[in-house]
Amino acid sequence: MRFAMPVMFALFLQAMYGAVDLFVVGKFATPEDVSAVTTGSQIMMTLGNLMTSLAMGTTIYFGQQIGMGNLKKGGSIIGSSIALFATLGLIMSVFIPIFASNIADIMHAPEEAFSRTVDYITICGAGMIAIVFYNLIGAIFRSMGDSKTPLMTVAIACVFNIGGDMFLIAGLGLGAKGAAIATVSAQLLSVIFSLIIIRRKGLSFEFERKMIRFNGEIIGHVVKLGLPIALQDFLVGFSFLVIQAIVNDLGVTASAGVGVSQKVCGFIMLVPLAFMQSISAFIAQNVGAGKMDRCYKALKSTIAVSFFFGVAMFALSFFKGDMLTNIFAKDEDVILAGAEYLRAYAIDCLFTCFLFCFIGFYNGRGNTTFVMIQGLIGAFAIRIPVSLIMSNWEPVSLFHIGLATPCSTLVQILLCFGFLFITRKKAVPNRPLLPMDN
């Protein structure tokens, strides 16, 4: 809990970070701007999660090395990770703006909001290098068991983003374009301030500039652990992009309503999300130390705490959804559309407390290939097909389309329980699970 609380506060600020964009746009701009930010932010969130998930390879690998007492290797792991993610960030910063119009077209951005969606994607895409490093810094410190420094970096970004949104959207009336500029600028400033803090604070291991290079062995371990997680998260995110595209065909109001409800979800899912991130580093270090009993106890404890909050969030979201969506929109139709979609996510609150804790547990244990497989089954065998069926079920309802999410989560939970039963029977007590055991 001591480790998870700063992670939860960081996720809260991260949710605030994205929510402020939609709040200010919803209150001071048009439904077209809300739709543009909704579609554009869903795309950027998917790409950002891709990089965050790939960085989990660094978190797990470094965490296992710490658990085995091999702290000296830390500098080389971090240096190679910086080289890898800098390259990926630069590639995306070049190509996303080039294909921004094509991406908006694929997403079926409503015609009235199309140009604003392209503007949002172009600006955020050009700043992907800052977004990548912003996420990498958090992954590095969580691997060391430090959840307070990432909290500080998110807090810095949140403050700058709020100020930027108020100035660019409420003050200058730039709408979706202003939200994108504020987002990228805030994350860039956060990275700069974070590096200053790290330089003054120092690291618990030796690190020199010459260590920033491509070390094939280290990058191989990082990619082997992180790529399955990244692929799973990307394709799961892709399934939500498909749902967004389906909803976009229903018009600006439905598109904006779904975007509003997704921002609310960033808050109602905070506890299981915090445990998913924190338990990965906790499990990785205990696996490295060969203390598997503590890993299973952590899984049970986090599920119990998450379920308690999940029940409360279900009741609030299912019965008072319009009160929550009203925070982010002024248009009555958008508020009601968001509340309708949110009722489906409310049901998912009862399930994610199991799924997210399982995912964090398996990631930390090194079973990232299984995490990828169960995620792909949930996304492509359940979520997308169910959403397509529901979108053609007359009368079309955002609640019915949204039910695709809890349906897929339930199937994934069953897979996780099955895998736990199989692997626990085969597990060798108190033996460290190394990256190559994946």
C-alpha cells in the first residue's frame, strides 16, 4: 500500500491531466472541439500506452536485477533503454504528423470535427519524443521501488497543462488545437524539470552518459519482456479505437459523449490501475529474490482492496452517471449520451479489480506472453465482435455498445484464473523467475 499510494496519486493527476483538456474544451469550446479531442486523445493515449507498456520491459528486468542484488547493472539497463526509446520517439514524431489526416479518416472523425481532429493529432504527434521520455522516467523509477518521483513528474505536467489549457482554450479560444499544444508543452516541461530533479537528487546506481548506447543483450531482454505487453496494450487500445470509430459514425453528440465517459473512467478505475502498475515492480523484485509466497499474498490483497472500491465506483457510475459526465460537458445531449455509455463501464468496475491485478502480477512474474494472449482474445474475440453486433441492434444504444468491454473483461478473468491454477501447480517454490523463463 505504501508503494501503491503514490502510484495512485500519480494516476489521479494523470487522469486530471487528460480530464482538464476535455473539461476546458467542453466548457469553453464547441461539441466539434470535444469530438476532436475525444478522437485525437484516444489515438495518442493508445500510442502513449504502447510506449509505457514497452517500458515495462525495463521495469521488470531492472526490478528482477535489484531483487537478485545486481544493482551495478542498473546504469547499463537505463542507458540502453534511453537509446531505444529516443529512437522510437523520434520516428513517431516524424511520421504521425505526416499521416495525421489519414489517421483521422480511418477513425471516421465526424465531418464537422475532421480538421480539428487532424490539428490535434498533428501537434501531439510532433511531440511524441517528449511523451515517450515522460513515460520512460516513470517506468525507471518504479522499477527501483521509487513511486514518489514519478508522482512529482506527473504533478509538474498537470500544473503546466492546466495553466496552458486555461490560457490557450479559455483565453485565446484555440479549442482542440490549444488542448494539443498545452499537452505537449506540459510534458516537455515536465521532462526538463524531472531531469533537473534527478540530477540534484542523484541515483542509487552508477550512471554515465557513455552508457546511453545500444547494448544488444540488454535491449533483447527489455524487448522480450516489454514487447508482448506493448503489443497486447496496443491491440487492446486498437479495439477501443474501433469502438470509437463505430460511435463516430453515430454523429458528433455520440462521439463527444463517449469521450466524456472515457475521461470519467480514468477516475473510477484509479485503484485497480494503481495496483496494476505498482504490483508489477513489487512482484518483479520478490521474484528476483525468490520470495514467491509474498507474490501470491500481494495478488490476493490487491484484489480484495480493489474490489471494495470497485463496488463503490459501480454504484456511483451506474446510478449517477449524468452527475459525473456533467463535470466535463455543458451540452445536455452530450451529458446524457456520456451517462448512457458510462453505465456499461460501471459494470466493468466490478471486473477490472480482478483483471488489472492479475495483469500486474503476471507482468512482474515475467509471464508477459500470456498477458498478450489473454488481451488479444479479449479484444478481438469478444470486444470488437460484441460492439459491432450491438451497433447494428436496433434501436442503437451506447449502453449496449459499451457492454462489449465488461464482456471481454469477464472472459480475460477466467483465462487468468485458469493460468494461475496451471502455473501454481507447476511452480518451483522460492526459485527466481528470470526473463528467459518467459
